[in-house]
Amino acid sequence: QVQLVESGGGLVQAGGSLRLSCAASGSIFRLNFLGWYRQAPGKSRELVATIMSGGSTNYADFGKGRFTISRDNAKNTVYLQMNSLKPEDTAVYYCKMVDIFSKEYWGQGTQVTVSS
């Protein structure tokens, strides 16, 4: 019944910005873990950023200083602000949520394309 609806992806030029959002629809328990992952063509899925219920965050090296993850617990929504985008950021971005009972949910993915 729970679905993660992602939005905010698109085509931008190098140096531009995008703000991704992922909202859980349907009944869901309180969320503990929220994260963003990405997968480029021919590459494995890799972690982009995570945020815990207490607010602690973690970023992949490529996102440090450029990406910011945040969450709105009341809305069961996670955001990813991406600035100074580079062509190598081109990928399908997926959000992941884990509730307090360790049940996992994945979004369908949203395409981010950065042109040079």
C-alpha cells in the first residue's frame, strides 16, 4: 500500500541545481532511516546521502559540499538539494525509507541528466 513518490529530476546544465523530493503515500509507520542512491548506466547503484531520525547525515565523497539531504518527519518526506551539478552526476536517483520496524521502501527512481 505504501508508495514512494519521487519528483524534481530533469535535465540541467553543468553548474545548475536540482531539488529532489520523495514522499511516502499511504499508511506507513514512523520512519527511522532515509536515504538517496543513484545508478548510472553500466554502473552499480551507489549511496548518495543518508539521514537518520535524529538528524545525523552522511554523504558520499562526490556529494560533500554540493549535496544536502533533509527530511520532514511530519510529511514522511526526504529531500536532496543538489548544487554545482556535474555531468558525472547523471544517473537515476532512488530514495529509500526504512520505518522503525525495519521495513524497507524504495522509490521508482527519477532521472537526473546534467549536460556539459
